Amino acid sequence: MLNGKTALVTGSTSGIGLGIALSLARQGAHIVLNGFGDVEAPKAQVAALGVKVGYHGADMSKPAEIEAMMAYVNAEFGGCDILVNNAGIQHVAPVEDFPVERWDAIIAINLSSAFHTTRLALPGMKARGWGRVINLASVHGLVASAQKSAYVAAKHGLVGFTKAVALETATSQVTVNAICPGWVLTPLVQKQVDARAAADGVDDAEAKRRLLAEKQPSLQFTTPEQLGELAVFLCSDAAANVRGQAWSLDGGWTAQ
Ligand code: NAD
């Protein structure tokens, strides 16, 4: 379905980003990975699906590095057809204790990076007459939780950004949407499970159960594979008129 297209997935060395990259690669898209940590294992996983795979290590908090990454995608892959803005970090603290540098980093990585990648990718998508922008927001783009002020502000901002750019591109063949997952068991959430286990004096399984029971009625984690399949749908012709949506995959979290 996506043969010949190129997908750039930010923050795709782990977790949800890697799940989405693998789903898009299974549909034939060439993949550009980005993110920190081990790069060779995710590259090999994508390459095993028979598509071309690239990597750029741009730090999503640094606009100049984002510009270099977009130039790399243009030079090596002839442009970015599918842009998945996924890189994100979390920090949990009450607002009066929130470290100023963590606030700035969360706004830069979870929100402003999507502005930079999108402004640089859109002209090429419009010129080639097809494009998909998929922003990994969160249930926290729609509702709030205590102690996550920066994350909630950034994700609400990302949903608003998604709507604005969807309107600007509404008559083009470029669609712009957000995906809003509930709890997904990735390294980002395992840190919160560990904190819960330590605070409540319970084991890992009980900490996971308590975390889910508080917010996610299905009591099941959403998986990177499910999010990957939703991204594939948003790339399909059937989704050509889905525009400016914040699509939840949250086990009922935001239905409450
Ligand atoms: P993760 O920690 O498993 O992966 C984050 C990825 O981003 C990694 O590849 C990491 O290297 C990369 N990254 C971090 N800082 C970066 C930077 N400055 N520049 C470039 N790359 C950077 O996290 P995840 O749970 O897979 O989260 C992915 C996205 O999904 C995030 O935007 C997150 O907010 C969102 N999300 C996660 C959940 C969840 O429950 N895990 C729920 C809703 C939304």
C-alpha cells in the first residue's frame, strides 16, 4: 500500500515510534529512524522487512538539528511523504516544584519539534501531491492528570497545532491528524510503573494493575502494534478525508 513512500518517524529507536515504523515498513514504506540509544537493532528490524532504512540522530529539542535531519531525508530519500511526530519525554512533579529546564525540554521535544518538522516537510508533500502528518499526542492532549503540567500543556498544544495545520491543508492531498493513546507499556511508562511500585511498596504486576485501574477502564495496555495499524489506516486512501482529528486508542480513558 505504501510502496515507494518514505516515512520519517521521530523518536523511533524504541516504544511506540518503533512500532509505527515497523507497521509502515510492512506496507512497503521506506523508513527514516530517529532517536537515541541503540540504533543498530531497530535498523535491522526495519531492514528485515525489505525496505530502505535510514537514520538521523537529530535532537528534537534543537531546531538546527531538525533542519539537518529534514535535509538528510530530502537528499537520501527524495523527500518525506509520511511524517510521524512521535518523539516525546515525560516528567512528573507538582507545578511549583517543576524543574524549569524540564518544562522547556518537554515543550521543545513534545510540541515545538512538530512545528519544525511540519513546516519543513509540507512544501515537498504539496509539490508531490500527497502527504500524511501524524502527531503522537496522548489522552493528555484531551484531558489532564495532576503532576504532568508540562506534558499536558504540550500535548494539548499538539492537538491544537494538528487542527490548525489540517485546516491550512484541507483542500490538498496532505492530511494532518493526531493519535491519542492511553497507557502503552514502553520505557516511558515503565518509569512510572517503577515509581508506583516504590511508592506503594508493591511488585511490578500490582503496580501495573493499579496504574491501569486508575485511568484505563479496559485494564489493558494499548500496544505499539495497535498504534502502528492506526497509523497505517491514516495513511490509506480510506482516510483521505480524515482531517484534524485527535483519534483516541485509550481503553476507554476519555469516555469517562
Ligand atoms: P519511549 O521513551 O519508549 O520512546 C521515546 C523515543 O523518543 C525514543 O526513541 C527516544 O530515543 C526518543 N527521544 C527522546 N528524546 C528525544 C530527543 N530529544 N530527540 C530525539 N529523540 C528523542 O516513549 P514512548 O512511550 O514510545 O512515547 C512515544 C510518544 O508517544 C511520545 O510522544 C509520548 O508522549 C507518546 N505517548 C506515550 C504513551 C505511553 O503510554 N507510553 C501514551 C500516550 C502518548
